[in-house]
Amino acid sequence: MPAPLTAIRFHRPMSVRRTGPCLLGCVSDDGGEIEVVVKFSAGCEMKNFGSRKLPPGFATIPKERPIPHGLRGAAMEILAFDTFIANPDRTVDNPNCQSNGREFAIFDHELAFFMDGILGWKPPWERSGVQFPKGLPPKVRHVFLEELRGQEVDLSRLMGAFEAISPARLTEYRAALPPTWVGDGARVDQVLQYIEALQANAKKAIQHFTETLR
């Protein structure tokens, strides 16, 4: 389970976005200090979210700047990852992704795995479960989509990550959640069942992703 932190210092707002993320100084139970970016529950759609502040050198990806050649493989993995976990919140207008020129850091997955009630949604391992419509506006278009469309796809590393998800690993995921996040457990069970099904059908999901991106 993640170690609990106690906020001791408010540094500054991180942006003026609707969810109001802020930079806080916190202290852990062992006395160590850490800076975290948090959304307070009143502004957070899922009522609980936070991330460790990235180290110096990382900056938000400039809009419409080409993906560096050495990071194209990582960008493809991120696009696939977001597709498979149904994450709609890494767009051109709001990338939730930073880079230091050598690697990407992705964050803010608050809206992932919420597929219920989405008209026409299908899991990515089913036919037509992966959709990449052309002409999407920047507010809903994935930050990497158009530049990667038609490019060669190599998701062997991501496939290896799927293969590493065992039943024991899923149990560890659940155990890592604070009790206040689990609630009655129904939503957690639903997400874990989806991850288990995704792991079992990863080859089909990757095949559909590859075919649709051409």
C-alpha cells in the first residue's frame, strides 16, 4: 500500500484548469519530505488523485511539436496504453504528459477504465473495439495520434508487460489501494476483471490497434 503522506505546506496552484491541481509539500511517516501534485476532492471528478512531482528537466510537450525520433516507440506504447485502459484524458489541448528530451512521464489517469455508459464502446480485443477517427478536434484527439497514424508499430515490450500480469499481481494491485479508495469493492473488482480480460486477450487487442492505426 502507498505510504500515507501529511500535507504541511501549500506551494502554489499548478494551473487554472477546472480540476485545480496544486503543488503541496508533504511529509511521510518516516519524516521524509516530498512534493506532490494533488487535486482536492471538490474539484476531482473521481474524488481522489495525486502524483509525485517530476524532477527538474521535465516540461509539458509543446503543442504540435514533432515527436523526437528516439521517443517514437515510447509514444506508440503510450497511445496503445491509453487506448487499452480507455483513458480519454491525454489530448492535444491537455496532454498530461511531460518530457525531458530522453523519456516521457505520463500522469493523471483519473478517468481511465470508465467505459460504462459510453455509447458504442467495445473492449479493444473485439472487432471495432479500437477506433481512431480522423478529424477529431484537439480537445479530444490523443496527443500522439495523428503523428503516429500509419507508422510502423512495435509493441513487443508492451506485450511483455501484459504477460507479466499474473493473478498474484492483480491481488497486489488490490492490496495497494487505501481502504478509503476501495469502498464496497465493486468498482475495484470491475476494473481488475477488465485488466484480467485484457491480459488474456492482449494479442488480439494489439492486432486491432495495429490494423486500425494504419
